[in-house]
Amino acid sequence: MHFTSEQLLDDGVREREFCLGDVPGILWTPPSVSAPVPLILLGHPPLGLRRMYPRLVGRARRAVAEGFAAATIELPGSGDRPRWTDVEQARADLRRAVQAGEPVGGEIIDAVVLPLVDKAVPEWQAALDALLSLPEIGGPVGYSGGVISIGIRLAVVEPRIVAAGLFAGRFVPAVMFEEARRVTIPLHVLLQWDDEGNDRQAALDLFDAFGSEEKSLHANVGGHTGVPQFAGEDAAGFFARHLR
Amino acid sequence: MHFTSEQLLDDGVREREFCLGDVPGILWTPPSVSAPVPLILLGHPPLGLRRMYPRLVGRARRAVAEGFAAATIELPGSGDRPRWTDVEQARADLRRAVQAGEPVGGEIIDAVVLPLVDKAVPEWQAALDALLSLPEIGGPVGYSGGVISIGIRLAVVEPRIVAAGLFAGRFVPAVMFEEARRVTIPLHVLLQWDDEGNDRQAALDLFDAFGSEEKSLHANVGGHTGVPQFAGEDAAGFFARHLR
């Protein structure tokens, strides 16, 4: 892991871009750190870090204000990383089906999501190795948002992640419902009740499937991008409970 | 309205019992009040104030800690108030059906709940008149918990209530789903995901029916009485947003 740039944001948050092999990422830490701090990994949709930056930095500022570090990495096939021909083809099939108003078949969903999960999860784990080796970061670690299937897989396979905030999204492969049963860490699940592209019943079924003894579903009025401000505050309370 | 007793609780909360006609109630206020404070009405199931007191005083302490007053009144036919023969008969029918594991017919639910709503709601409104005439209470007013049908009716008919925290319970008359569509104030709805006696789908349908532009459903693992501590904290945040 090597840092490629560093800046102080207006509120004193320290923002560093890094590369881990060929995977770019961003780390945000408090202005000064006297003891190692917990870490929140910020998930995001596969639209590229540059495009997602405004929302990511907002979430990072909130995490840092709570006394945590926050970090994210680019997803495979997104942003400045090399195109990923097979998955791009599957994404094009998916977009075509959605635009035509056709039901999206399970095989298309699997082809779009499962390779992403399989490739991204070990990269997030490698990033975790590198981040936790920094003197200013100590854990525990939370995972927040992004592609829910990545969050589920990470919650199952990565014991250093002790709590996860997930965003109920569409296009969840059927096999992930099985993995959801094996999740046991505390979960905070956001659902936008009127999400145009989301199957509400599937989201409720997925919440039901999680094996965690502590799991909360927070459903709010509004579409996919209409998550109310206070929902972020409730999620901050969830991480404060589990990472402090 | 006349006060019948007064005591200071260990944390300085001022607790006064009162009677409004033949309806007993309890008012909790901060130790000292320099300006009129908002008010949260504390709903409860029809089990009698005395039996519900430990849970009510816990909720009241939390409200007072936020700078609010809290108040509750006895429901008709409960506690020290005169028995209510017709409703008692309907409740016996309901208990029999539940104990026998039979489906509870809509006519039994209507006979148990609708007279209670019709009689209790004007009493809560009269209590609101009296409470808001006290110099230390100024509003705005929130309503929290208890029989959800009472909360729905109050939210529809009582314009002084600006926000409601509701607890998704069982035995909701079909007609209340229609009233729910007419609710427009911000709502915070708690649902215990594994509530043995609750029909989860009916609770989700009721949440969907509410007409409010701001409504949040917070579902947590556990049975009817297993609401986690942090769910109360989220509800406190909801009232703080709307009553301050």
C-alpha cells in the first residue's frame, strides 16, 4: 500500500489517496490521532470512485466526526481500473431488460453480481490487512453500504468486521439469500420503501433471512436516492454502539 | 383537572398524579422549567396504569431528560376505572379464540378495539386541553406508543399532535387501515419482527397505508416485549427532531 496524495479537508479531516497493487482507494482519518481508531469501510455501487466521491466524502466526514477512520477502494471494472468485458456484457443485458421493462432473469443477475462479489471481496480483505497495519487504525471494523451482496459475503467471510450497515438494493442473486442465513454480526439495514427499481418483498425476505441475533430494518419513505438525513444519523448511532 | 399527589423522583423528575373528571392520569415534568416545554403523550395497552407504571416512568424519564414533559391517562375500563361490560365480553371472546389457536374474526377485533378508540380519543383530547393550559407546558405535542388504533385516530383528528411514534401491534380493525391513509404527520413505527401474536404482513400493510410524507419503520429482532434499548434511542431522536 502506498499513498499517492494527501490533503486536509476544510474541517480538518485528513484525506489520503492510496494504491494497493493496482487498486486505488481513499482513506480518511481524524486530524490528529492519539490512539488507534476504529475503521468503517465505505461500500459503494460500481460507478467509479470519482463519480461517487461527493457522497463518499460526506459519509467519511460523518465517520471521522464520530472518531473513526473511513476507507474505500475502487471496485473491479470501475473507475480507472481496466474494463471487465464479461461483466460489462452482462450489465448491458441487464440494462436492456430493465429499459424494456422485462423481468430480469436470475442468470443475468448472477452474471452481473457474482463475479463482482468473488473478485471484490478478497480485495476489500487485502485493503483491510493494509489499513489495519497503519499505526493510527486499530479496529474494530464496520462495513457500510454499497452493493449489498458484497456486504453479505464480507460479513460471512471476514471475522474482523464486527457490524455492517447494509442498503437493501435490487438484483440480489438467489444464492446470496443462503449466505445471508450465515451472517451473525449485528446488522443495520436501510430500505427505501418506494425504491422504483427495488422489489420490496425481496428486500423484506432478505432481511428475514439474515441469521444475526441483532438486526434492524429501517424503512423510510422515498426512492432509491432519497435516503433522509436522519437515516444516516440512526446508522451513525448503530456504528457508535458497535465500534466504540 | 386537579392534582392528587406530587413527588420528586430520584433524578429530580417531578411526578404529579391528577384527575380529570373521573379519569386518573400522571404528569412528569423537568425539575425546573424556565420556558414552556413540549409534551409527549404516553400511550399504553389497556392493562391499567398501575401495572404499566414501571415502563411508563422509564419512558417519561427519557422524555424529561430530552427537555420534554410527558403525560398519560388511564384508559376507559382499565385500572381503577369502572368495568366496561360490553368490551369485557368482547375481550373474553378474543382471549378464548387466541387460547384455542383459532383465527380471531374481524367482528371480535372491531368489538374490542373500536369502542375503546371511540371513548379514549376524546379523553386524550380533553387531557391535552388541560395539560396545555398549564404554564409549564407549551407544545408542540407528540404521541407515543400504546394501542396503535388510538394513535392512528388521534393523529387524524387532533391537529395539536405533530408527530407520532407507534408500536405495530396486533388486532387492528380493518377500518383503521382506511384511517391510516388520512394520517399526514411524521410517523416513527416500531415493529418487533418476531412478535408471536402479531401478523407481520398486516403490520407492513398498515405502514404502507399511512399517508404521511415522512414515515419510518424500525423493525427489530425479538418478540412483543423484546424492544431493544437502542430502538428507544432512535425514537427519542425522532421526537427531538419534531418537537424541538
